[in-house]
Amino acid sequence: MSENAQKATEFKNQGNAAFSGKDYNTAVKCFDQAIELDPSNHILYSNRSASLLALNKNEEALQDAKKAIELKPDWSKGYLRESNALYKLGRFEEAEKSAESGLKIEPGNQQLADALEDAQYATTGAKDPAAAMANLFSAENLTKLRFNPKTAPFFQQPDFVAIMDQIAKNPSLFSQHIADQRFSVCLGVLLGIDINQGPSPSSQPPQQQKPTPTPTPTPTPAPQQSTPKPTEAPKKPEAPPMTDSQKERDLGNKAYVKKDFEEAIAHYDKAVELDPTDVLAMNNKAAVLIEQQKLDEAIETCKKALEKAQEIRADYKIKSKVYTRLGNIYLKKNQIDDAFKAYSSAVLEDKNPDTSANMKKIEKLKKQRDDEAYLSVDQSIIEKNKGVEHFKKGEFPEAIKCFEEAIRRNPKDHTIYSNRSATYSKLLEYKLAIKDADKCIELEPTFIKGYIRKGTALFAMREYQQALEVYDQGLRIEANNPELLDLSRKTVAALTKLQSTQTDEERLQQAAKDPEIQNILTDPIMNQILKDMSENPAAAQNHLKNPLIMAKFQKLVNAGIVKLG
């Protein structure tokens, strides 16, 4: 490979990485530099076409796709790029023809088949706009819009609902409302377009809703008087004879299955000797080296395979396989960043369920590693102390930021959650305060301040019954804690005062909001016990000896449902 071609490959890899990170402008710049160094490389124009399409520079994307086809007319991906660009330009009939040309080269390509189907449907819609709109705003699609998180809020708006009803009855009215941003969002959802994100290099034009064709009834044939002679099944076309290199590769594969690794490597080396462009033989050899734990040698073999694939302009599916194997090796060596780059390149070459799954796996591992690398107990203490100082000065938003950073540095320190809970209460964010208090208690169930933080937030929300229960939990841990005892007395006083101003009906309504009270009131055993107590007060003493019944009974008393005396 020439020096210019090597530099072009480096820029190409940088562009691929930028594209994977959705930095499409940078990707275009990298591909620009690569093309300047290697202007005869059709793959570079294809990749730049995908990047330009993601930036909605559709005409430029089309020109690059045409250039890729000009350089390599027998490469199906060039026609895929051209079809995608033509589709976005609204030139549906041309997009259809381009997809058909690609399928002649690679009949089994699902991406091209999807592109053809989309273009054909869009062509039909363009000829009959009213029919297309009617399909878009069918009852099924309206239901989809009602339950989609992006569009569901619109159906709470009376004017929107009224307009949608009109459009459903008369689809031609849609053009009168196209300027309304809400309808643009609806179109995006129905057509499968993410307005915040460009397509990936291997993505297809938006999927359209297609009407289900009505099957043509097949006439029942008249019964035959005589049994027809069975027809012979058409013979499958014979596979082309294997080359000497392919025969050696096949022998290598059989040896690999038998775990005769040395023999497998000998056959793969012979295959490459007979045909230096046999990238698959090199890739298979790397698999054997992995089994032998010769990971560094396997990496070098994959790199040589990729270099040869670049040189001969190998099929993108083959290159994707080699990148995937390279990523697997790096992952075995725990070289997360190198594995991430290899898997990203595999996805760019051929996005399929396997390469996409690998990307999800490596992204998760990379995030986990980065999060772990960010942990620091010492730095967490520094940020926590900063937060405490801000809290003392009444600078609560600043305190929250410091506590958040402290938690990122050490998410297992329960005291930070306690501090942030107190800060949220100062900001009247009581639900967030309760959430942090719960986390504090989860991490350290014996930490009394966790119960104090939660009870205080519940008290501020006038949830006195729940606050009492939280304080009671804390008192079981530390029975004589003066702060808990004081808070508990204040809560009982507040609850008594509230109940004294409520009617029986209001008390019941308030209590009914508590799921635990609902369960007690619908428990047939508790209902019978309450009935016994009302008819024979002396029976109460026997029932209340049971701690579980006592706890339930006390909850009803605290809620004001049962009155004593």
C-alpha cells in the first residue's frame, strides 16, 4: 500500500469514528482529506455521501454516490447511497430505479430491497397525495400517535384534536396545517424520521405505512378426470467449481472444527499463498490463533487482512467480519478503546443485528470502565465539604451541584444523599428529598438522619401519617433519640389538629389515599375484629395482644378512622 493510501486509510478511520459519534461535520472533513489523498477509492465517496445525507446536504450526497458508482459500477452499496439521496430529494422514481440496479448486482441485499419498497410506495403516494394522506391518518396511525411519547401531549389540546378529526374526514385539509410544528412532529413519528438525528451510513429512507393489498381470490379448479403426471422439481443451478485457494480454506475450516489447529493454520497459509487476496482465509487463521491464545499474532493477522481488503476494495461484509474479529480480540485483552474502534468500523461497513449488539456491549463496558475510573473517595470528600459550605451560606443550587459531583465520585457514601436530601427540602423539592433519603436508608439502614430527612419532607407535604411511620422506624433503631421524639410529638399534634377540623367523610377520603389503609379496610379478618370491638369492647384486649393486629389498629387510629374514648 502506498504512503498516500495509508494516510487516506487513517483519515477514513477517523471519519468512521466521527460518524459513529454523530459528529457528521468532522466526518465529512476527514473523508475530504482521505479523498484528496486517494481519489480513486469508491468507499471514501460512499462514506462521505452517508455523512452529507445525515447533514441533509442531499444534492452533495447524491453527487458522491454517483462518483462511487462511476468508480465501481459492480458495487451494490453505491446504488444504495444513490437511492437514499434521491429519496430524500423527493425523486422517488429515480430512487426506485437506482435500488433496482443495485439489486441486480446483489439480489439478496435487504437494505436495497427495503429502499426499493419505500421508493415504490412513495411513488404511488406522489401520484395520489390524497390517498397517501388518508393512509397516514388512518385510525390505526391515530392510535399510534395517541400513545407515542412525542405526540401524546398534543391530544390533550382541544384545537389539535379538532383539526385531526377534520383531517381524518378530509385528508386534503392537511396542507392547510403543515406549518403547525405539531403536525411536523406527527409526520416524523408516522414516517419513522428522527428529527434530532441523521441516518447512519447503512440506514434506509423512512419506512412508510403501506396498505395491506387485498388478495385476489383464486378460482377453484374443476376436478380432473385423470391424475396428472407429477412434474419434476427444477434442478438447482450447480455451484461454480472451487478454486485451489478455496479448497485449502475449506480444508482449514474442517481441521478447525476438529480442533486440529496446526493443520488448520497450514491450510489457511496455503490458501493465501495460492491467492494473496483471500481475506477470509486470513480472518479464519486469526480465529485459530485466538483459540491458541496467540492474541497479538491474531491482531497482526487481522490488520494484514484489513490492509489487503482495503487494497483490493473487498466487499464491505467481509471487512465487517474482520473488524468484528479484531474487536473480539481486543476485548479479550481488555483493550476497551481499541475494541470500540474496531466494532464501530464493523457497524459502518455492515450494520446488522450482530454488529449492533457488539456496539451496545462495548458501549456499556466503556461507560462502566469510565465510571469506575472516575471514582475517588478523596475527591468526593472535597466536593461534599464544598456542598456543606454552600448549604451553610444558603446557596442551595450550588450545594446541589457539589453533592451531585460527590456522589459521582463515591456513590456508596450514604451521608452525601442525606445532605442532598436536606438541600432539596430547602428548595421545596420534597419528592427528590424523599428519594435521596430512601437511598441513604438503603445504603445504611441504621443511619438515623436518613429517617429524619424523609420524615421532615413528608411533614412538609402534610403527609403526617407517613411521617409518623418513618419516625417510628427510626425510633426502633434508637428509641431515645431526642430529635426523633420531638419531631414525632410535633407530627402527632399536627395530625390531631388536622383531624379535628375534618369531617368524618373528609378523614375517610384522606385515609383512602394510603394504599396500606386501603388493604386494612378491605381485609375481612380486620373487618370482623373491628366489628367485635364495637360490639364488645372487652374483646379488644384479646385482639390487641397480637402485634400485627395492634400495628394495623394503631394505623387506623392515627389516620382518624378509629376513635378511642
